[in-house]
Amino acid sequence: MTNDLRQADTRFAQAGDTRTSAKVSRETISAATVAVLCVLLLVGARFVSPALGSWSQVETVLILGFFLVVLSFGQGLVILSGGLDLSLPGTITLGGILATGWVGTSDPAAWYLLPVVLAACGVVGLISALGIIWLRVPPFIMTMAMSIIVASALLGYTNGSPRGAAPYVAVALMKGHVLGMPVPVVVLICFVVLGWLFQSRSVFGRYVYAVGTNVEAARIAGVPVTFSRILPYVVSAMCAGFVGIALVGYSSGATLRMGDDYLLPSIAAVVIGGSSILGGRGTYLGSVGGAILLTTLGTIISALGFEFGLRTIIEGSIVLVALLLLREELFKKLWSIRR
Amino acid sequence: MIVGIYVVLYALYVYQQPRALSASAIAALFNNSAPLALAAAGQALVVISRGFDLSVAGVISLCNVTLAVYPMAGPGGALISVLICMAIGLLVGAVNGLLVAVLRMQSIAATLATMIICQGIALVILKAPGGTVADWIADEMTGRLWNAIPVSGLVVAIVVAVWLLIRRTNFGMAIYAIGADEQSASLSGMDTTRVRFLTYALAGVVYGLAGFMLSAQTATGNPTAGTPLLMLSFAAVALGGTSLAGGRGGLFASVMGAAVLMLLQKVLFSSGVSSFYTGVFQGAALILAVVLSGVLSRIGEAK
């Protein structure tokens, strides 16, 4: 009898052990793999073409990766909370078009109008979240519908051809230099640090983890569930709006399809970074690694003269492989073999 | 119910455009709706089995560019073309089935990845919109049989008829069973992995047909031809009253849902709403349809 109890006891202890260890190993492993892959790619690219693998390419990757790193924060939070945000194309375009249409090049107005643009994007995220929580529409349907509604409204608003130029602030954000460093790189580093603090060290971040793991358990534990489920969508939409403004500053104008190419990479970055697509697991630093890896790959592919289609195929295959490798069962199996 | 909505909408359309009653206008309406109707029919299969299939957009784009870049003349060429389309769909569907049924990946994630890859292949085959679909396909598949029956309508009718036959088989019932409750389906001795795999493969074949009909209608190639049909296919399925939680619904209702969506576009256009805003109404229709079907199923469960 006592023997039985003791056995059960050790079994419990073991089960607990596996869980924490698996969690640690899973996230460290994927983050480390992504980082090593990035360095290998950059160094390896040197052998392919001498123009690659230089410090200036690193700078290019960081500037081009700016958009994806910012987007993957919002997308990562939404996926962490157990959802999926397919509204990015619409909200990115909304940010870009409002920035050129409302703000334009007028300098003084930019300081109070740009936050208004971000707030407008946040409202789109809020509507998505309310539809998902109150009306119980599946997240991907709700956000897909919102993206199409926003895109179509913008099409009507601009009569098919967006006008206006990039605000001065947005241009400075993407093309300026501070202390010899490009401004986007400095902003990017600040954003990553703040994003990491928010997701992994703040109360709100913990709430989102709790909601993504188990909504009912989170509710019982006293987590403000509704708020914690709305927050990721609003943050994601605002990140997308910010990217829209940055894109306008980078390319000096808005187009109606400017957001289309960023939806799938944003999900890919989060998944490659080791987040569970089912929510509750993942770190922002992992997503940042995923975003940088994808951007590095993109610059190498285009430097080698491959076409966009091939790049899409490679990106899709990476997502598929990442999803296959990061399945829960596989990690459990690996762990049991090591035991 | 969905048929009722269609009749009301159609009456409104005829009231606005009396010419809509002519045989050629009816055929045009059928031609417009056929690709979406087929896409929705395939989507309905997957949704009934409790899954989502985003690869529909990729398969349709892939079939479209294939037909536009490698046109084959004459009825024989059309036959080979339609077989190629169905084979493409079958292949992609089988990959989806492998990922979702055998490797147990989440359906949205797996089909999202296959959709990206298909879109990439489509872009490699054809970089920018262009190319011409074989004349025979473009003419005959959008024409009328004996000057009365629209061929596109016939194709959709055949798919629905085949489904009505399949539905009576063990496989057909198993699709509903695993959608309603996979565990109890498995406990009652069904090979759920096999059924789920075949569901995705079958859906892929129907998407291939949708790609074929879309190519016949547009007569040209576009590497992103399937993208607009992605959201609309879900909207059509939801409008048709198929529960997105799986286990309930049908193909015919989804086909009618697709017809309503396309007719809605025509009615809006003839009411003078700028075509720019079509997306606003379609997106709203999607959300409304999902909410309504959710409310109806909850009322049904409460009874």
C-alpha cells in the first residue's frame, strides 16, 4: 500500500518534471536554432556572392526586418491568446492610407494625427475582438472579414487611387540616422526590448499566457479574461497601423495592396519562433528570431536573382517544417527517448 | 431558408433589371456563381468534418495558371485539362489529408502552409496576369446546352448529385460523424484517419473543378485568381447554414449560399452602390451568417 503510494508520488513528481523541462527545452531549443541558422545563413551567403554577408547586409536585413518584427509582436500576442489575426493586410493599409491622406507632409499636425491613425487601427482590432468574444465568431473568420471590409472601405474612400505623400516623421523614422546608426535599427531595438518586457515580464503578458492556456482556469484564477482576450487584437491592429506608417515612410507613398505580402510571413515568423499555433506558449524573442530569419532568407533569395514565387514556396515550406517539428507530441517523444 | 433568401433577392434583381429574365442573363448568372459554388461545396465537406481548408485559394490559382499557360485545344484537350485540374486538387488535398489526418496538425495551420506553397508555385508558373485559356473551354463551358441549360449550372448539379450519392454511403455518414464527435466516431469503429484523409482529398478534387470553371469564365490566367474565393467560400458555407463547428450542414445549401453572395453583388451593383464597396457587404454578410448559424444551432441544442 505504502509502496503503491510512493510509486504514485514519484510518478507525479516525474510528470511535473517533464512538463517544466519540456517547456524550457522547447523554447530555448527553438530560439537557439533560429539564432544559429541566422548567423549560418549570413556567413554562408558570403560563399555564394561576395556582396552578401557583409555588415551592410546585416543593416539591410534589420531595416527590412523592421516591419516583420513589429508585426510579429501583435500576431504573436494574438496567437498566444489562442486566436489568429488575418486582418493585418487591412490594418496595415489603413495605417498607410490614413497617414498619407490625413497627415500628409504637414509637419506640425503629424504629432497628434499619427496617434489618431494608430487609434483608428486599434478600433478595427477592438471590433474584431468583440465579434470573436461576444458574437462567438471564429477568430480567423472574424479577422478575415474585417480585413476585407477595411480594404474595401479604403478602396471606396480613395476611389481606387491613394493620394498624398509620406509624413515627414515617417520618412525620418525609416531613413534618418542617429549617432551613425539608422533610426529604424535603433527604434527596432527599443521596440524589441519593450515588447519582450510587455510579453514576458508584465502582468498583462502573464494574463495573455493564462488566457491562451485555458480560459476557464484563467477566469477562476481571477484573470480579467475579457480584457486579456481583447488586448492582443487591439495591440496587433496598432502594430499593423505602425507598420503601415513605417512602410509609407520607407516607400514614400501608400498603395491599396501594401499589406498583402506581410500576413503570411507574420504568422510564419511566430510559428518558426517556437510559439504553439494553439496558444499559451511562445516568446517574443523567438518570434523576433523568426522574423529576422525570414528576412535574411528573403534578401539572400532576391540577391541570388530568384523570383518572388520561389521565395513564397520556400517560406511556405519552412512554415510547414516548423509546424511539423514543433508539434507537442514530437517534443514529448524526444523527451521520453532521452529518459 | 437559403433558397427563400435567394428567391427574394432574385425578385429584387428582376425588379431592378427586367432584362435579367432572359436566357443569356440567367446563364451569365450561373457562370458567375459556378466557381464560388464549387469552392463552397468543397469547403463544406471539410467544414462538416470539423476542419477549415484555406488551400482552396491555392488550388484554384494553380489550376487557373496551368490552364492559361498550357492551353489544350478541342474537346479532347478540355477533357485532359479538367483531369489535370482534378489531379492537382487531389494531390494538394492528399497532402492536406496527410498533414491533418495522419500527422494530426491543426487544419488552419496546415492548409495555410499548403496554400502559401500553391500560391508560390502558381507565381512560378505565371509571374503576372496573362495567358489565354483554350477557346473550346472558354466557349463551351460558359455556353448553353441546346440553347437552354447553362453548362456551368450542369457541372455544379453533377457535383451536388454525386455528393447526394456519397452521402448515403458509410463514408458519407462517417464525415458527419467525425465532425459531430470524433472520439465517439472512432469508438464506434470508424477509421477516422482514413475518413478525414479522404475528405480533404475529395474536397481538393472539387476545388480543382472550381479552378477549371473559373478559368473557363475568365478565359485568362492570374496567379492570385483564387484569393478572393477564400473568404467567400467560408461565407457561402456559413450562409448555407452549415455549422462551422462541424457535424451539420450540406453541399446544396452551401452552393445556394454561394449563389446568394454572387447575386448580392449584382443587386448591389444595379442599386448603384460603387463596386469598391462590395467587400464591405460581403464581409458583413460573412459575419452575419456565422453569427446567425451559431445562434440557430444554439437554439436547436436548447430544445
